[in-house]
Amino acid sequence: MLVGLGSSFDVASRGEVDLCLENGARADNISFGNTIKKQSDIAYAYSKGVRLYAFDSEAELEKLAESAPGSRVFCRILMTCDGAEWPLSRKFGCEIEMAKDLLVKARELGMDPYGVSFHVGSQQTDLNQWDIAVGKAAMLFTALNEAGIDLKMMNLGGGFPAKYRTDIPAVERYADAVMHAMTNHFGNALPAMIIEPGRSLVGDAGVLEAEVVLISKKSYDEDVRWVYLDIGKFGGLAETMDEAIKYRIQTSVTGRKPAPSCWAVPTCIPPKSGRERPVTKCREPLRGVTKCAFWPTAPTPPCIRG
Amino acid sequence: MLVGLGSSFDVASRGEVDLCLENGARADNISFGNTIKKQSDIAYAYSKGVRLYAFDSEAELEKLAESAPGSRVFCRILMTCDGAEWPLSRKFGCEIEMAKDLLVKARELGMDPYGVSFHVGSQQTDLNQWDIAVGKAAMLFTALNEAGIDLKMMNLGGGFPAKYRTDIPAVERYADAVMHAMTNHFGNALPAMIIEPGRSLVGDAGVLEAEVVLISKKSYDEDVRWVYLDIGKFGGLAETMDEAIKYRIQTSVTGRKPAPSCWAVPTCIPPKSGRERPVTKCREPLRGVTKCAFWPTAPTPPCIRG
């Protein structure tokens, strides 16, 4: 469907390259946007016709020059990700000064220094972050122009949110914020733009169904109920780690006053297949629960009372 | 092999019941030691002949009375897990006062109140913890004896460590500590004992092999190298979360001075099958690295300099 709508695709692994091609995407509409790729995967993507690659280090650039010669490359720069529910830390991207040198070096290595990418952090709720990020990237365009390199593309990353527990600005407001940032810093000389709005496209499309296996108390002194589910940190709730993403919770129980509870997911019980899972009907929100999962490594369980 | 050696088995899920039975274990040598079980899984284990079940709450006890009538039951009590590299928090077990009432109630429900279980935390390095725990459990034996219930079994849990980065006391010292704790509190009237030494039995049996995909720096100002592996938090390194378990790391590179580094595991790259994975020879320990994995949700990456 996305192919039919004219989408391009950003991939992070060899498997995703295959997935896009198998579903009708053209190789020249694929961007290999992961900055950490195996040499063998670069060669594989190149053999399939992919000609656009991300990097954020000299070592990765050299791998690209060897296995994807002459391709368009773009450098990912670091962002602070303030305001994001799931910040991406310093794991991807390099400082802007290094990015400039690396894009110059890309030309020396026979590559086509094509653009810049960044990511403002997943589930970003501060619209102003795009203006900050685009401003930083625009400085790189200017610096490289002075070095005789004319960048042509800006990958604005993801960050557009899905609706979890709180309301989020409409997608139009995000689009306005991004376009305002671009015209603010580039005027009418807009570069080509790539965005990666995965979460905002599909985040609301799914429902995770779970069975309550047990509700118990640990002692007579405590007020907190422990609610044990049959879904796990490794079986659907990965994004709740460190309380990064808080899902909406609905149960089939109505009419009773919500009590303080600590939601727990057993680690010894593997996720069951859909076929075996009993249906827990979801009708009413269970208010008073502000936390939906924790993990037994935590020295102090993050019980939150409603 | 374990069946041949006369082992009994503690299971935590329906799948493990099947695994034990398929490998020749007898149902009356199986203890269902997970305190949070689905009603359907209790009924399944009962239908297969399992007659020993753990619980730590009234609700679970009632489930057992319904689906595993007349079975032996043991109550798990809470421990603080001081000294453990992987403490188990309050997720499993109840306070001792509640345990007493629940075991009395078990008899009322027609069950056989059989014993007590606890767990001092995984990778426990403080041998004294067993004396503290057994003392607490012995108090429960005494209290129930006064109520006319003669408990017969003590499940001492796991906690016996595997060797990771530091030397650990020999298994004989653990055995001595456990037996000393038992005779200290029970004299010659020792109850039957169950232990669950899984980690210490098999923890040293495996080697996790990984390819270094990229080594990079983020800026000119920082000293730290970022080392990206092709194994992930969800592909073998789950126990390193929150730095709970620190693995020994060996590389094929010798003779070079170790530099400060931050080890990272990409989340977008799924673990590859053994067939495809290039062999990274492990010969020499890479000293100076005290941390082997982190996860991009961390606002501050836990880089540790050697």
C-alpha cells in the first residue's frame, strides 16, 4: 500500500531491505539509515541497488567506500532529544564539527556527500525541537558549501508520536513545525526531505491483550495490590522499560473503585500464542493505575500508588 | 542425565512440566515452584500427576485448592536478597506472618501444608544470607507446629553463583553454609530439602560469540570509543541490564593497550543465526573494559572508563 502511495523507505537491517524489495519498493527509494552496518550487509544492499547510506564515523564511511562505492551518503548528527519520551542517547550520531570533516572526506573517497540526518528522540512532544535541530543541520549545509560541497538532502528522522496515555498535538501541527523550521533556516532553497514517521503511523493500530494471572498482596501492612499479567518485558512490553512509554490500560471490570496497584510481569512465563490466549475483554479504563510493568532486577520495585 | 543421577525438578511453567516428563522425569519428582500460575496450567500439571505446588497469596492458594485438590503446597516467603548481584525484589513471596495464616488456611481447604520456600537472590555472594533465611523459615515451622501443622520440607531456592568476572567461593563452601544454617536452626530434625542450583550448574557452560560491527567516536573532545556488537539486549545480554551481571569479555586482538570504551548493542539488528555468524576468535581478555552493554533508553549512557 505504501508503495502505491509513493512512499520511500528507510531501513536499518538487511532483512528490511529484502522486505521492502519483496513488497514492490524500488531500490532507489530505499535509504539505509542505520549508521552501524555490517560490511557484508552493506555489500548486500549495494548488490540489490541501494545507493543511499547513513554513517556517523570515519570507520563506517570507509566501509561504505569499500562496499558501496560512489553511493550517496549522509551523516547523522547528535541531538539532545530534550522533550522526548524515549530519548536516543549518544548511541547514534556524531558532533557537528566531526560531521563536517567526514562529509569532506566522503568526497575524497569517491562518495557523493548528499546530506544530513538527525533524530529528535522518539515520542517527541516538544515541537520546538525540530527548529533547534534543523538550525544545527543548516549550519552544516553552510559550512560544507564553503568547502565546495552542495548538500541536497535532510533526513528529519522520526519522533512524531502515537497516542498513549495523554493527548498529543495533531499531526498537522508537527508538519507545520517541521516546515516552519525548514523555511526558517533554508528560505526557499529547501533541500530534499526524508521523514521516518513510523510510530505515529502505526502506533495506534495495535492492542496488546493480556490475562491477569493473579492479584495478590505481600503483607498485611501494605496497601498495594500486585497484579500479575501473562505478557512480559520480552513479550510485548519492551518499551515500558524505565517507564519510557506508558500504555493506556483497559479492563473488563467496571463499577469498582480502582485501588492502588503494582503491575508485574512474570519473567518465567513465555508469551503465549494468540491461539491459546483467553480473551480479556477491554471495555473500561482502569483509572488509578499509573504504571504497567516492572522487572525483577529493580532493587526497589517502582510501585506507584494511584 | 539429571534423571539418571536422581535429580528432582523445579518448574515454573507448563512448558517445563512437559520438558521434564518428555525427558523421563517422574511427575512426583516435579515441584511447580512458580507462585504465579494460570488456573489452566495448574489443572494441566495436576492432570499429569504433579502434586507439589508453590504459592504466596490467598488467591493462588484458592486456585490450587480448585485445580490441584489435596496436593502438597509450600508457601514462599520474602527475603531481602542483600548481597545478590541479581536481587529478586518483592515480586515473589509474602511476609512471614501472612505465610503462617495461609498455610493454616491451606489445611482448611483440604490441601497438605507441606513446607516453605525462599530465594536469597540470584548470584548470591554473601554466604551468611542462607543462615538469615533459614532462621526466618524455621520460625515459621515453629509457629505452625503450635497450630498443629507439621511442615516437612524446605525449598532453599537458588542463588548459587556461576563464575563471571570475579572469583566465587567453591560450591562446597555454599553447601557447608547451607547445611550449617539448617543444623543451626533445626538440629537433627532436618526437614526434606530442595535446592535449585541452575545457574551454578550451567552458567559456565556457554560462550556468547559476537562480531564487532563498528568502533567509532562521537566527537573530537571525548576519549571514549564506542564499540558496537551484533548481539543485543534481547539477543543474549538480558542479564546485563542495569549492570546486574557482568560477563567476562575476550577478543582475538592481543598486544594493544586497552583504551576506554563504551560497549553498545544495536537494537535494530536482530540476533543472527549461528550459521551466519562469523567467528570471532576468543583468545585474550580485553582488560580495561568493565561494562559490556547498554540500551538506548538510558538518558546517560553508562560508559565506564577502564
